[in-house]
Amino acid sequence: MIAMRGGYKPEITVRRSIAVTKPKRSSISEPSLDIHQKTNNQESIPRPLGVLTPKSNRRICKSEWPSKSSRRRRRIKQERISRSVDREWVFSAINFRYLKDKLVLVSYNLLGVDNAANHMDLYYNIPPQHLEWSRRKHLICKEISRYNASILCLQEVDRFDNLDGLLKNRGFQGVHKSRTGEASDGCSIFWKEKLFKLLHHEEIEFDRFGLRNNVAQLCVLEMNCEDPKSKLRAQSSEQTSTSPRRLVVGNIHVLFNPKRGDIKLGQVRLFLERAYKLSQEWGNIPVAIAGDLNSTPKSAIYDFIASADLDTQLHDRRQISGQSELHTKERSFRNHYAVSAAVSSISRSQTNEWSQEELQLATGGQATTHVKHQLKLHSAYTEVPGTLRTRDQCGEPLATTYHSKFLGTVDYIWHTKELVPVRVLETLPTDVLRRTGGLPSEKWGSDHLAIACELGFVSE
């Protein structure tokens, strides 16, 4: 805006004012869209009487300056848009807030820098600056800080040293495992150093078992008794001191390829077997696992985790993860899965055939078609009520990832019965996500949404 010139007196003759047409407001789901504002600022902001417009000697009529009520309505609308992309914590129907020992577990696929560069067809409509790691890393770290996370399970980490420095400044300590082979990304587990100490850490390289180059991590963490809150509890308690709280934390990123359900199932099976074994070795301690399973809530792999048993002969390995083939933009994986299930039930004998090699990879044995695990796991989000705008019929989020070829849920947090969900971080409604045009965006630093749950230790 041009400043009022000193000593300038308006002429007596009134000249015609320039009509300023306000641009139509598009439905924008993100707050503070700088790019949109910059391109429309000169047209949308009227100038008061006596102010000269650029490239013109004509003055703007005072009546065109927005009224107080108009400015208020605009501010309210902007606040409403901003709130539409804010994420809120939702508490369990059962009040677990009284539990003394709690932690906040966050699972987040960060979108590897190299993965994004190698699959630009998924992000063709994303502004280039939204894909820059130099920008995204700060968005991600600020987001993590807002959730007051205790433990982080991160996937697609290919700039660990860079991320490690940023998170250390926020009080985190972490371990990382890169994928084997030529891939540059991997998995990382971080924990708040003042809250936990690491007792044990092990890595799973799936290619050692013929299950591709994906990896997983398992950590045994112990709650730090030097935490000030723990000290106060210890001083006020008349009971004898109990053993410190420990838990197994697992982090996994399962193979993407929808056609290799045998590999996917084998990776999940092996991961759960090792988590159970570690829990037993440390005194049957609780287990919390998280990650990107590349499987939908309606899939057989999801059912396997929840029920601990799966008959491979009832499923086509190419459909076992419930993923769509991703040929059509935002194709409905639920409809696709329903049609696929109907077709496979008709021609099951033809489509559900597994080779001996595939069965061995999936089940870990040569003489069985069943896959089993010994953990009794519960999905955190299904135990906390949500809304129809954000949850499916099972209670899982409708979407945890969004790019040009997929909108759906593949990220999860699971836990054993010794832990209960106090609250979960609600995801975004799918209509809000669609209005962004895809992720990453101005506000969100990845093509996945972080999922988070506050877990409480059930008193012994």
C-alpha cells in the first residue's frame, strides 16, 4: 500500500472511483495459504480515500474500505478454515486419565526424500516447495512437539543424521536401521531421554529370511524413575516400591507390493514372533507396535494381527493386503476389495493357489497353511470412539495417507492388554484432505498423517 503523501490536499472535483472486484473465494482447507494470498493481494485489498493506486492517479472511494462487520466475518471464516485442519485428541469412553504411568506413542511415515524424487507421479500436483526436505523436516519436528510425544516410531527415514540433530534438541534419543540393498531409507525409534532409558535393541533384516529388503526394529524401554513425577509418587506412596515399568516397542515398514501378499504376511508374522519372544525374555512385559503395514483395515493381514490366526487357503495372496492396484486416482479400495472378495469366492480354487515357496515364506513352515502368532493385540484407535467423518465401521481412521493415487489407511498402533488407550489423536476428515489436493501440503510435512495414542500402564 502506498503511504499518504505529506501535505497533499484532496481536490474539490471528485473523480470517479475505480471499481474493485473482489475475487471469488475458493474452498481452501489450509490456513494461511501464502501463495493464494500473494497472487490476489493487490486485487482484494481496497484502499482508503486519498491513497493512490499503483500505475494510476485515481483514488479509491472510502466506501469501498471493508466495514468492521465484513472484516469480522472474514476473520471468522479464516479461523473456521484453520480449525478444519487442526487435529484434536479424543478420549476413551472409559476414564483412564487417573492412571499414573502414561506415555504418548507417535507413528509417522515421513516420506523419504529419495522415495518422493523417484515417484513424482504421486506428487505431480504438489507445489515443489512442499516437497523440499529443508522445509518438511521443520514442519515434522514442530508437529511432533505439539503432540508432546514420549516415543516415536518413524518410517521412511533417509536423513537420519539430520533428523537426529533436530530431535536431540527436543530431548529425544534414537536408534536407526536402514533398509538392506540399494534403498536409502529405513526405520527409526526415538524416546524422550528424561522419561525412558534403552535396555535392549534389536533389528530385523527380512532379506535374511528371503523376505525382501525391508527392516523392523524392537526396543525394550524402561520408564525413568528419576522423572520428577515419579519421584513425587514414590515419596507419597506408602506401598513398597514395585519394579520399574518396562515395555517392548516395535516399529515396522512392510513391503508395498500388493501382489506379494506372501512376503507381506511373512514380514508381519516374523515381526510379531520376535516381539512376543522379547516380551517373554524380559518377564512378560507389555508390547506396543506401530508402523506402516501397507495393508488396509479390511484386509486379511489386519485380521491376522487382530485374531492371531489366518488360513492362507481362504485368501488370494494378491489381495491379502486389501490394497487397490492404484491405477485410478483416489480409487475406493473398499469397493474394490468387496468386488475382489466376491470374485475370489466364486473362483477360489483357481485364484487362491499358493506355491510351496510362497507358503513357506508366509507361514515359516513347510507343512502348514495356517499363520499364527501368540500376541493378543488391540488396535488403539478402535478402542476410542470417533466420528463418521474420520472413522470407518471398525473404528480405524478413514485415511492416514493421501497422494494422487491413494486415499486410505495403512498406519496403525497396536498394544497388548497391559496397556490401555487413554486418548488418540484424531485424523482429518477425507473431505478436508481432498481439498488440500494431496499431501505434503503447506501445513503437513509428509504424504502420511502422524497417528498418536496416549497409552497407560494398567496397575498391577
